[in-house]
Amino acid sequence: MSIAILADIHANIEALTRVFEDMDQRGITRIVCLGDVIGYGPDPRECLKMCFASEVAIMGNHEEAVMFYGEDFNPKARASLEWTKDQLNSTDYERTENYDLWNFLGTMQQVVEDDDVMYTHGSPRVPTREYVVPADSRNTEKMAGIFELIKKVCFIGHSHIPHIYTSDMKHASPESLGGAIDLRKLGDRKVLINTGSVGQPRDGDKRSSYVTFDGNIVRFHRIEYDVQTTVDKIYAEERIPNFLADRLLVGR
């Protein structure tokens, strides 16, 4: 049975709702969430509640920052972080609902392994912080260190760029592979797969990105959603920088 693997939702309920609708149409009920459910966007509570259904919930750097301290956040991200904390503690809701949100955050793990499949947010080396981007394919020391920690396949998010990396230092965009990769064809090579972002794509395509995995084939999906509604919500909230809305319009 296929599972859906989602990352970097960033409190974008319009995007997450459309992804859930697409999953439902595919008959997929199993969900792995790779973190950053919250941050940047206008609907952190709603997105967290939808992700309660996840079989695996990974801690992203935004969850880590809300739970502890985001020392490396830039001013725009920090403004959103502080607003998000206030939303999760809002007295407009029952205390028990707030507790449920915080308890869910507290159950998130940095790395989960299921046989030879690994799930984490950034990388196996630094789970909540290290970025892996296409240019890293030239950094053989970095990539070799990452692949040493992977048994066969590892799913990540964090960079918001859907991409595929193999342990022979090759890399490819999903589009160049026809939107899917069959792990059986890799032989002894290991693979690192970035699912892309549900709620804040940064690869120049403003559509949501997520993957499905049936144990052999990883398929990438791009889903249209009502970007303007999310943008308008951010514009209406003075404490969330407009930049975080503007970038949704261009997928950057």
C-alpha cells in the first residue's frame, strides 16, 4: 500500500487541503510528515490538526524553534515564529485544544527508520538544520558523509526543492526522470529524495509538491491550490511579513 510523504507545509491550509484531496482520490490513507508543518503561513493550528493523522511525524526546524529557540532564524522568520507561538497559545480556544497541539509537537522525532527507509527533515547528519541542495552534488565530502548514514533510501524536506540524489554523486530533478524513480533500478546505490514543499515551494513552480511511495516506486505530484487566498490571509496579518506571501506567487 502506498504512503504519502509530505514536508514543509508551513501553515498553508489551502495547499494542505488540496494535497489531502489528491491523496484521497488516489486512495492513500497513510501519511508521513517530514516537518515544518508550521511557520511562515497563516494557519498553524489547522495544519497541525490535519497532521494528527500522520503515522510518522518528524520535527522540522520550525517545530524545534517553537518548542525551544530559533537562534539562527532571520528577522522575517522570527516574526512569523513569535506570531505562531501566540496562535498556539491563543485563549480564543479551549486549553485542551492548545494542549493537544503542543503535545503533538512534543511527540515529533528527528529521525525515524523503517527497515532500510529513513525519514528526517534536513539530513541524517543534522536532522533539523542541514540543507541539501542540487549544488551539493559537487561536494563529495558532504554527500559521502550523508550517504554513510543511509541504509537504502532517505526522504527529506527543508530546502523546499524536490530533487533526487544518489550515492554515486549523481542528481536529477523529478521532471528529468518523468516524475518518478523506481528504486529497484538503482542496484546497490543509495538514494536521498527531497519531496519538495506542500506549502511554500521554492523551485519556481508555485504548485504544492509531495510524493507517494509504494515500497519500490517514488512518484512526485504537483498540485494546484488557491494561492491567492493564502496570500491574502498573510497580507491581513500585520505580524507576518508580506514577503512570505509574495514568494508564494512565484514559487520562490
